[in-house]
Amino acid sequence: MTERNFVTRRTTCWQEFSQTLGSSRKMRERAWRFPQDFRELSQDLNTARAHGFDPALIERLNRMVLEGQQRLYDCRTFSLKPVLTFITRTFPRQVRANWRGLAAASLIFYGLALFFAFLCIRFPEAAYQVLPDYTAESLEEMYNPQSSHFLTPRGVTGDADMFGYYIYNNISIAFRTFAGGILGGVGSLFFLAYNALVLGAAAGHIVNLGFGETFFSFIIGHSSFELTAIIFSAQAGLLLGYRFFALRGLSRGASLRRAGREALPIISGAALLLVAAAAVEAFWSPRFQAGAVIHYVLGGLGWVLLILYFALAGRGKAAGPEDGASPREGGASRA
């Protein structure tokens, strides 16, 4: 790396960082990205020192790092604007940018779930080959209206406790699915397929027991959030696996860092969806006093609104650096 190429490639970023330091308004607007910019500037300083570049350049970078460090650790303000920007723009845009991968993951998940559901309905004994005896027994008690554990996981009492239980359970599933991407994406595919298999077998088993209305009217309310989040977690993991092999002229480390930036909005959004799913599952789904029809209507409405959100939210202004796309890398990957 020559000093001239280094300066040419990074000057724009340094200018933007310097302008942010000198403007309170820009600091508020870019507060969510400031830590990442600061880390990149610190890396630039280390690179300049390691290559023995012009001392004046090193001093300039060192001064900006010191000023950035002071602003970073002196900042105590909190703003909801970055959160709202993420929800209304960054997250849906990144989902649309990865629609091909998400469509493939959805096809795998729902295809396998439907296949095993019909398989277990046609051959009831098949469910016991997929589900452990304890799991099958728990499902029977949970969705049997005459059971003492009706719609309540064992060891959990009260809506608040159920909310915490569902968050823990949902997040653990999503994390395993995402983390499986480290294994070249194979782990994410495995957990995606496994969750689809269990869901299909459980649905088929419950239908065979005659508790189908209880089961489907319970899950319809939160399924749009939870199942979508599982698919998103798998896609985020697959991005890591894909970038491990598809380097596109980058080093493997740089390729994985880029994959991390692309996957971060998706996995972060999946976490928000899982929290929403846990809230609905704990506080609304068990309310059978409202009637199954109301559950089906509101659950179907949830699916429609979620689809419209990802199809329409964030359209209008072109995506830019503030939306999580790096101009130096040409935006989000469509892998």
C-alpha cells in the first residue's frame, strides 16, 4: 500500500469525520454510526504508523482520534431517532436488498414444514420419530383444553413469566440459527431445516389429536413475527457463510467484516421481531375468550401488515451511509 493510494482512498472519510466533530447537528444525526467511524479512523492511524507514512499525516490522524475519543466518551445523550430510522428505513431496505436469499430460505423453511406436517398427518407414528416423547407429551398437554397445562409451558406461571420464557426460547433459537453461519452457512441451513421439521411434525401431531383449532388459533397471532425472524436469522448466517467463500477480491477477513455489516441490520431486526412475537404470544395468544375467529382475523392481519412493511417501508429517499450502506463498498449485497 502506498501513501498516495491510502490518502486518496480515505480522505473523504476523514473529511466527513472532521465535519461531524465540528458540528453538533451532524454529531446528533450520525451518533449511531460514530463509534464505527471512530474505529475505522483508529485503524487508519495504526496503518499509517505501521507503514511509516508522512509524520504530518500521522499527526493529523492522531489529533482526530483524540478528539473523537473525547466526543465518544463524553457523549451522554440518548435519542430515539436512530432507532426509528432503523425500523422505518434501514431494516426494511436491507431485507429488500437480500430478497433472493430470503426467498430461498423461506421456500426451504415453509416447504419442509408443510411436507412434514402432511407426512405426520398421513402417518401419525412418524411424529414420534421426529419429536422426543417428552416434547410430544408436552404438546399434548399444552394444547389440550382439558389439561392443567393448557397453553402454559411447564414451570411457567403468569403472563410476565411467559413473556420472559418466550423471549429466552425465541432468542436462543435465532442465535443458534445465525451462529451456524460460521460453519460456511451449513449450520444455518441445518437449524433452519430442523426448526421446519419440528414445526411440521408438531402441527401434524396436534391435528391428529384433534386440537388443531386450539393450536392454529394460538400460533396465528405471533407466527408472522416469530417465523419471519427465524428465516431472517438463517439468512444473516448464510451471508456470513457466503462471504467466507465469495471473497470478490477482498481478503477473507475483510470479506467477513463486510458480511457482518450486511447481516447486522437483518439479525438486529430479527431480534426486534422476536421480542414482538414474545409479547403477542404471552399477552394475546392465550386469550381464547375472544374466540378463534378473532384470533384468525387479527393473526392474518398481522401477516398482511408485516408483508406491506417490508415491501413499502423506507422507499423514497435513496439509501445512503446513514442507512447502514457503505459508499466505499457499493451498498448491501444481494447474495
